[in-house]
Amino acid sequence: MQKSETGNRMNPYQPIPARILKTFDETPNIRTFVLKPEQEVEFLAGQFIELTVPGFGEAPFTPSSSHFKRDKLEMTIMKVGRATSALFSLKEGDMLGIRGPYGKRYPLEKFEGKEIFIVGGGVGLAPLRALFLALTHEVEKYKKIFLRYGARTPNDIVYKSLIPEWRNLKRVDIDLSVDVGDESWKGKVGVVTVLLEKIPCDAKNSVAVVCGPPIMMKFVTIGLLEAGFPGDAVYLSMETNMSCGLGQCGHCRLGPYFTCKDGPVLTWEQVKDIENPFV
Amino acid sequence: MEPRFLPSTKRDNWLGQLAREYTLFFPARVEKKVHWHRLEAEDLESGDSGPEWGLCCIRASEPIKSFLFSPREQVASFPDRLEPEEPEKRILFGVKDCDLLGLKVHEKMFLEGDFKDPFYEARLKNTILIAADCPDPEDSCFCNLVGRKPYATEGADIVLSVLDNGYLLEPLTEQGEELVRLGGDAFQPGTEAQIARRDEQRKAAVEKLEKTNPKPWNPEVAKAMEDRTKDQAFWRKHAATCVECFGCLMSCPTCFCFLLYAKAKEAKVERTRIWDACYLAAYARVGGGANPRAEFLKRFINRFQCKFMHFKNQHGFYACSGCGRCFKVCMGKIDIRKVLGEL
């Protein structure tokens, strides 16, 4: 948590400044921002931060860089609404505000010795990248890491330049799909669930991690459960209106949880009794 | 700590001492309602009696949360920093137990989680609470149904009972004891007869409440509510007259939801917090436009589940104080007792 400069009382609403060092476009509407916060942000994969966009306001995002390298913070963001449009108008060298991190981290100690099956859809690969980098940083702790990723078209794939490097990492197995292919596309074609047709791990003793649009989350979860993944080993990034980040304002209520405090990653076991958790 | 007696004739002298050191608010009777009013030491000195005191009335129209959890305040700015200022020292004189329960809920939310709210914490630290018994509960009161009493035994610095010719005060904290000490000789040790009279009044108030609300709720309300989650007919029946004005939520002493919004001026951002209402259509809507509670019925159920299921399961008590404000202000006359009574 950020420390106040004035006395003992800490103001959790007060952002710290962060400079935009670099930006690069992943796709026509997805951009990665490399930020240099004034103080180190001690985030762990799974947690999120609140970004203050000068001249606009605040919105929650999940870092996509490794929590083992905290001097810089990378965020891969899709332009979807007013906050992200304001963010996309910023240039390298501009200042942003950051507060956080908030929420719970992935319980990596529970992943140790297991096969980990990660499924991402669209820009949902961004928060999963933070997890993937944390896992591959200490890859000997895990049995194998499977990364499955689906995008709408080959043009919509994020981290295109990084994926070939990731394929060469030991104990890593990567497969991609697109909803609609083109002449250059040699991989699978179909919605992301085509990547679940052959699950190469021992589902009952493995961990699955999912992040993507709600409809994709819903069908991937169904597929994973059918394949035998235990409900308490299916980790889902839940999308709710996280506003304060402190577990206080109430907006992100999801059944008994405040996702900003208890999530944003919750297991299927935690959300299974909530009516239509993927909205 | 031992109860002390303050004769009516010496009250104003003591109040004057308090009002010179603190900003003091008391419940004033205005027409048929009670509102919080600021006591000016000068007025007391000049013999201006001001509005009639309503210490024996039920709670004021406004919940005391307004004093601690401000309806609107700036909480951050960027790139300049904003830190909480030292709030003024206040006394709330004559708080009812139902409002104290509201503070207990807010303490759970704002002070006991992973993050402390520095604005709330500073105000609470600088606020002295003098509770007053509620000798004459009205038909809208139902604190007995949520397991509370019409008098405080904790959560205040002093508990005060109005007797025929004075006040019996029982300090609960060192700060409360200090205030009584300020009054010096004006205070006498409370006698057994005075304590017995207080207990009699309290007993009568409890009996009146039990007469008004004779049937206790299902002791497993949280469970019953969970089982009813999908019973659309039940909820539809109770929500039928709701006009979504959210007066119930704004007048509720326990509601804690707030909205953070930004006022952006060129490159600057001022972040302000205002009370919010979970009945609002856009309350849970996310950036991309999806809304998990787009239908009003879901928001209606969510309000009840928040207070009687989730909060109870997590903290062991209801986020409802039985103050009755929610249906006193309700244009659709939705009586929370009726909803809970049918579970």
C-alpha cells in the first residue's frame, strides 16, 4: 500500500505519478503502455491497479508484466470506452496516476508441482501474461505450462512478437486459434473452445486459469469442468465494476464477494452458486 | 463506570462548557420531526433557548452517518496530492442506539478491512458520542427484531437517560468520564432509586416495541433469503410499488455504498466521493457496457441480500438497525418488516 508523505495517516485514494516510457500497438485497438512509477508498485500476478488518466478520471487495469521485474509496469489495454479513449490519446513521456495494487494474487503455492492450463481470449491474454511470466520465471516449480489463446483474427492476436520466444521456453506448450483465419494463418480456426478439444494434461490433478470476454469465460469454464478440472482449481478473472479497489464502495459486488477485494480472480467453486456470474 | 446524576437546573451550564470546547449537535424538535441542530455556546449564555430538545424522541430524520461519512467530499487529487485534514472536534449529544449500529457497520467496512479510510477514521476519532435512551419508540421502530435494544450499552462515550428532574449519565469510556468531570460539582453520584427508575423506563420501552413487533423474524433469515434468491414471485410482490427513488438507501444509517467520480480540469483530476445507491440502474455496469443487475428486481434482491445475508454471514449481525427510516420515507410504502417477516 502506498505510504502517505504527511504523517501516519495513509490516503488510499491518492495516486502516485507514473511516466509513460513507451507505447506500442499490439493490434489496431489494443496498445501496451510501459510505465515507470515514481515508487515501486508491489503487485503480484492476479492483482490489479487503478490508473488515473489526467483530464479524465480513473479505471481499473491489470498489469501484464512480470511481478519479478517491478521497476517498470506494462499494461496492455483495449480501447473500448471513454477512459481507454482518453488513455490512448496520451503519448510517451506523459504522466499518469497509479494506486494499488488491489485484490488477491494467484495462489501460486497451490500451482506447484502441477500442470497449469491457461486459456485466454482477446485482450484477456494481458493479465494472463503477468501470470505466465511469473510461472516461467520459476518454471522448475511447475510440471508444465499450457497456454491456449484465441483471438478473432490473426490481426487481433496480442504479443505477436513475444509468442515465438515463449514457444521456445522449457516446459511450455502453446497453441493458438482464431475465429476467422486468413491466407497466412496456419493454426486452428474456430472459437476458443476448439483449443479445449484435446486437453493434454491430467485435468483432475491440474489447475486451469481463464481470462477473456464473459461469453468465452462461460463456455471455456463449461469445457474445463467437463474435461475433469476440479471447480476449486479453475481460476476465473471476473469482470465487475471495480471502482474503489478497497472493498468498500460496493459497486463490484458479485454474490457475497467484492471482486476488488476477494478477487478479481475467483475459482469456479466460489462463483458457481451465483446466478449468471458471467455477464 | 458509575452512573452520575445531573439535575435539570444545571444542564445548560454543563452544555455551555461543552459547546465552548467542541462543536455540539443535539436532536431538535422541529414541527413533528427531529433534526440535528448545532448548539451555540453564545445562545445559551444569552438565554436563547433555541429549538426544543428532542432527547426523548426517536432518532432524528437524518442518520448520524452524515457526520462521519460525508455525503460529498474530495478524497484525492492528481498530480497535486491531497491528504486528510484534521477534522473539528464534535459532540453528538443524544444519539440513539439504532444510529450507533450504523456506525458499527461502517467501522467494519471502513476501518477493519485491508484498507482504512483515513477520512472516516479521523472524524470518528474527533467525535464524542453521547447516546440517549429511546423511552418512547414509535410504530415505525423495530430494533427489537434485529436484536437491539431501545438504549445503548456500548459504542458510545456516555449513555444518558432522561429522568423526571434531571439526567442519569453513565460514562462508558475515559473520554466520556472526562466530559463528566468537566461538569464538576454539577454531577452527583446516581442513586439506586434513579437507576431503578431508568431501568423501569427501559423495560417499558422494550415492552412497547415487543407489542408493536410481536413476531420475531425467522432466526435463519440469511439462509431463508438465500433459498428465496430465485423466487421471483416473492420479490416481485414486495418490489411492486417501488418507484426507485432510493430514499430508503439515502436515509439508511447502515448503507455504505459510494461513488467515486472525477472532476477533470485540463491535466488535473479531482477525485470526489459521494453516497451512492445500489438501486440505480448503472450502479454495477462495467466499462464495456455489460450490467449484471440491469433489471430492477435483481437490484431489489441485492439490497436485501447485502443487509441480511452477506453482511450477516460475514460479520455476524444484520446491516439493519431497525430505525424504520426506510419505510417512513418510502413512497411505495414498502415495509422492510413485512418482507423479512415472510421469510
